Amino acid sequence: MIAQLTRNERQTALLILLAVAIGGLAMAVGGRDNLLGIHGAIAMALAIVMMFVVIGGYYAPEPTEDRTASYYDDPTKVGIIIAMVWAVIGMAVGDWVAWLLVFPDMTFDAGWASFGRLRPIHTSGVIFGFGGNALIATSFYVMQRTSRARMPDQVTPWFVLLGYNLFCIIAATGYLMGVTQSREYAEPEWYADIWLVIVWVTYFVLYLRTLARRKEPHIYVANWYYLAFILVVAMLHIVNNLAVPISLTQAKSYSLFSGVQDAMTQWWYGHNAVAFFLTAGFLGMMYYYMPKRAGRPIYSYRLSIISFWGITFFYMWAGSHHLHYTALPHWVQTLGMTFSVMLLVPSWASAGNALMTLNGAWHKVRDDATLRFMMVAAVFYGLTTFEGSFMAIRPVNALSHYTDWTVGHVHAGALGWVAMITFGAIYASVPWLWKRESMWSPRLVEVHFWLALAGTIIYVFAMWNSGIIQGLMWRTYGEGGTLAYSFVDSLIAMRPYYIARAVGGLFFLLGAAIGLYNIWMTIRSAPEAAYDMTPDEPVVAGMPAMQPGE
Amino acid sequence: MGVIERDPHTGQITTGHEWNGIKELNSPVPKVIYLFLAVTVLFAVTWWVLMPTWPLGTTYTRGLLGVDQREIVTEKVKAAAAGRDPWTRQIAAKDFKDILADASLMRTVRATGHTLFGDNCAACHGLNARGSKGFPNLTSDSWLWGGSPEAIYETIRVGINSAHPETRTAQMPAFGRDQMLPRADIDKVITYVQSLSDSAAQLAAAPDVLAAGKELFAANCASCHGEDGKGNQELGAPDLTDRLWIYGGDRQTLLDTLWAGRQGHMPTWETRLSEVDRKILALYLFDKRAKP
């Protein structure tokens, strides 16, 4: 991989790694009495390892000029493998904590094994580790091809991918040690947050630089979504993580907001993370891989436009539906609820546009598990967005909120939509990237598909049952006007569903592990010499980028 | 630049763009989308007109219904309290004996007591009140501080070894650690204590060990647990002659108890639960034990 970098780029890489190592050293020394010091040491160690990698290839011959005639896919390849590794880790921890809810004593009396520390490893592992890496990897792939332009340089994509994973590692190890700012899906402390801002802004600029080099007069829909994902996540991340560290040598910080403003900021972030990380980004993925795999044109360009702007506009308002019946003023709740209801239209328009794209290719959906992953993802996207709008209605939320119904809803989206579209996209990309005719075992893709679907359905049904039973038990009053059930009664009632959920999760995890194995075997299998790679290349290498309207 | 084509399958024309082989159809937006949009927007606008919605500087549009969640919840809480008033008033006014005699009041005590116990006591004593290691079984007749409703009420009020100024206080001394008894003597006491509740252990023990244990017991333990080992509810000393153990009756656990002592903790509930709630809990436990 280093051989692909020019001498100049190798030097730049070394300088960046040196800067990271020095930064890590400073943290390790300054924070030696604090957990921050351990994170400094981790950053330094990883940077030094990477320096050895770069130095090891430093004197390799420089790449020839004709590399610019092809797309730069090494970061995408590595990103896909990292994403799948995170998938297995994140889902394994998820299933672990699912069993922990069945057997609450399974903590060995150790702090790291408590639910509160393991659960964010699951959520960050699957959302940021699996989802984030898959988005970064596929976005590199898609932006180059739909722009017909190679990325402007070869260091930046590595900085984005590896820098992002440094953030993920700091996050996950921090949770184990108890470093958290207690903001759901934004747990990492201030220094990790600052690092992510640097990485993320670089990512945004890299995307714009690639688009600026494009040789297509128009920007394809997938890019709109990827860009919305990158831009808005930067905005959300920065605002929600505004905090004052108690000292530059300590991990702990305090949020700039307090009370209900803090809660509102957190859920403005939280819901828009669902919107722009888990929806917009993956819609970008869907808009490229689904028509490509199906060999069909997008059903309607016009529908794409109204869906895109509808989603970006309506989602921004919806966060307050997480705070119904709280200290948040009633009027803010009304706004969150009504915009959530209107949001259903662009959401279903997107799902409809995806499914209608498959018209004329349904025989392929029947035969090809990869395309079927994407089809089922679009169906779950539609189901979940309907459920979400429904649950945002205040009286419905009165029953559903704080129950497992919410957990079920999130997993319908996360397993059914996000993970399925990602598996579809990855199974499509791996043979393209590694120049193979197909996956090592299409049969195992089929097995993965059915495990994933069965796991999702078991999970979601278990949580619907559990959530609604819980919600009803919490609000049932006896003759005397006091609550009929104690909280522990509701826990006992949930136990069978918790077992079912953990089994469903296990199915899903098994599927992901099989996927990782299959990908690994595809990479290891012999490449086909006859693989036709002509349609995948930029048309004219070195030609100046065409300006829009040219 | 691509060419505008007609898609043979749908009959729609493409937009003329192509990206890496992907084309788009120029299909019109289905009418149903507009209908759908109209319905949801109408729903939203109706809700805005009726409910508090739009911020206006320091205030907001109140909505035609004049609804406010804070007022609603305040009224609901008031109404619920009024609904409970008839029986809460009776429980507050009557003494335990009268409440126990009132079948309809006791029905409410059982229903409400179950939830109160589940939410406040079950974490230690278990949902079935049978306790677990370190936490006494409340369904037996073996009470540390007395099993009358009054005594249970008082224990709930002040707690045991709690922060309450009038707390019930009890401590099992650390005979071994604090060098009050040598290890050999502790072993003899254990043999004797086991024999109090277990006739098999009594038969198995060597008579001289038993006799020595009994002597040691009389000198060191009887002041709290009584000459007969039946305990003392004035001091919170458990009965050692029944087969109910708080920490366990096996040799190792008894050794732990005698060696390092015990000082169980029960919080005071005076500041956390109302008087009526505490009364309900006392009656609930008394009643639960009364019926097997």
C-alpha cells in the first residue's frame, strides 16, 4: 500500500504520524495521573506502529504516473475490512449485553463488564465502527466513480479512514475504563471529540476536492446524501460536544448546556444522528449500489429531489419528540411531533423510489441475495420510518417511551435498514474491488441473508411485545388508585422476550461473522485474469476537470 | 453527457445523465405523494392551531384548546390523590388492629403493598419477600426486631444501623478478628450453634466439644442471643434455634460471622415514604406472614 504513495506523500504521512505521536506523548505525560494519559499512550503507540509501516515501504519504488488513470481504492478496501471487523465486535458486545439483561449477574463484579460500560461499546461499535467505516469506505468508492475523477491525493483518504478509527478506538477503550460524558451516542470525551472534528473536516474537504475534479457535469444523488451526511454530522458533533474540560490533563469535561437546554441539544443531536448518519449516509449508499446491482435506472429523478430536500428539512425539527411529557415546553414538543409526522412523506418517497427502481429486476432480487439485502433494507426503511412517525405522536409516545418498543424500533432501522443495505453494498463492492467474478461463496451470502432477516424479525417482534407489555404494566392502576405493578413485576414479564431478543441478536451476529469470513476468503481466492475492468476507469486521465455547464 | 432514452420496461424517458452506468428516469412524482403530503401537512397545521406550537419571543402561540401539559398533569395528580383519599384517610386515622379487621381496607393494603414492596424493598428482600444472603426472610416468624405491625412499622421508619437518629442498632462482634476468642473456641461455639437447630449435627458432634461450646456460648453469646439461643427482639439478636439463617448456617459462613462480625444495614424510610405508605408496608408484611 505504501508503494502506491509518492515519495512526497510518504514524507507527509510520516510528518502527520509524528505530529500524532508527539500529541499522544504530550497527553501521556500531562495526563499520567489520569485516564487521559492512557489514551495519549494508545494514540502514540498506534502512530509509532504506523510510522514503522510507512518507513518499511519508504524506499519502495515510486508509483508510475499511470496510476492516475485509475481510481484510488486501497482505502476503500481497508475500510470495508475494518467495517466488517467492527460489525462483528459491535454485534458481539450487543448480544453480550442482551444476555446480560437475561442474566444480570454476569458481570464478574468488574466495572468494565457492567451494562453501562459495555452498552456504549455496542452502540458506538455498530454505529460508528461498522456504519461509519462502511460509509467512509463506500463514499470514497462512489464519489470517485460518479464524478469520474480520482481522489486528489493519496494521503488524505488514509488520514480520514485511520484517523476516524483512532477516534473509534479511543471511544471504545474509554468506555471500558469509564471515560464518558454520558451523552447517548456522543459519549467520548472532549479530546476525542476535537480529534474527530479535525478528521471530519478533512473528510468534508476531501469530498469537495474530489467533486471539484469531476468530469461529469451533474452531481449524482448519492453524492448529495453523502455530503449532507458529512456536513450535518460535523455540525451536530461540534454543537452537542461543546464542553469545558476541568483541566487539559484530565479526561472529564462539563457540557456548556444545562438542564432542559442540555437535553434538547442532546436529542437534537441524537435524532439528527439517526437522520444524517443512519439515514442520509446510507441512502447515498443505496442510491449507488442498488441501481448498479439491479442494472436498472433510478425510478424517478424528481422523487429523488423532493425526498432529499424533504428529509433534510423535516428531520432538523424532529429531535424534541424524544422529550415528550418532560420539562421541555409543550410547544417544542408539538413542533417535534408534527414535523415527525410530515417527515413520513419524504421517507416513504425514498423507500418507494428504491423499490420502484427494482421494477424490471425482480427476478434478480429473487436469485441474488446481495440485491435482496438491499431490497429488504428499503422495505425496513419504509416500515421503520412509518413506525417512527407514529411513535412521535404524543399520546402514542406516552405508551411507547422508555420501553423496549423504542429499542425494537431502533433495531428495525439499524438491523433491517442500515446493516442490510451495508451488507448489500459490501457484497456488491468486494468482487468489484478485488477484481473477482463473484463472492467466494454466493451460498454463504444466501445463508447470511436468511440469518440476518430471521434475526431482525425475532428481535423486533420480541421488543414489540416486551415494550407494549411494559408500557401497559407501567400505566395500569388498581381499584384503589395506585399502580398495579411494581417495576420488578414488569422485569419478570419481559424476561422471555429478552431471551428471544438475545437469540435474534445471535442470529444476526452469526450472519455478520459468516460475511466477514466470506469476504476474507474472496480476497484470498485467486483473481481472475480475464476480469474486465475497463468500465470502471476514469475516462481520460490527466484531463482537466470539466466545469459544470461546460 | 448522456443521451435521453426511453426505458423499454417502464416507458419513461431518462434524464439524459449517466454516472458510472447509472441512469435516472424522469418519471413524474406519483400523485399519491402529493395527497399524502397534503394529509400530513393538514394534520400538522390542525395540531398547530389547536395546541401550543410556535414561539413568539418570550411567549408562544397557545392554541385554541388552551391546553398546557403542566396544568394537565397537575390536575391529574390532584384527581388521582382525591380518588385515593377515602382509604388513605382511613389508614392514616385508624390503628393497626382496626385496619386488620376491615376486609375492604385490607384488600387495598394487599394490592398497594405489593407494588410498594416491589418498588422499594424487593431489591434486597426479593419480590416474594423471602430475602437472600444478608437480607432476612420476611415471610417467616423469625423477626429480628419483632413481628407485630407496630414493630415492623418502627423498623421501616428508623431502619437498622441507618442514618436516622433513632435508628435501631445492632452489631455482631468480630470475635475472631478482635481476638475475643481463639480459633479453637470459635470452632466449638460453631458446633454448638449448629446443634441448636440441627439434631443431626447434634448427634454427630463429639459430646465434649458440644459441652465446651455450650459453656463458651453461655459466657460470650447468651447476653444477646439468650441462654437458650432463641435471640432477643429488643436487641435485634436473631434466633439461632430455627433453621432460618440470614447469612447461612454452614460451618464456613458461621466462621465468617464469628470471625469478622456482622452489621447489617437497613435504610430509614421515614424521609422516603409517607406515613400511610409505611403503614401499608407494615400491614402488608404482617398480613403476608399471617397467611401461609
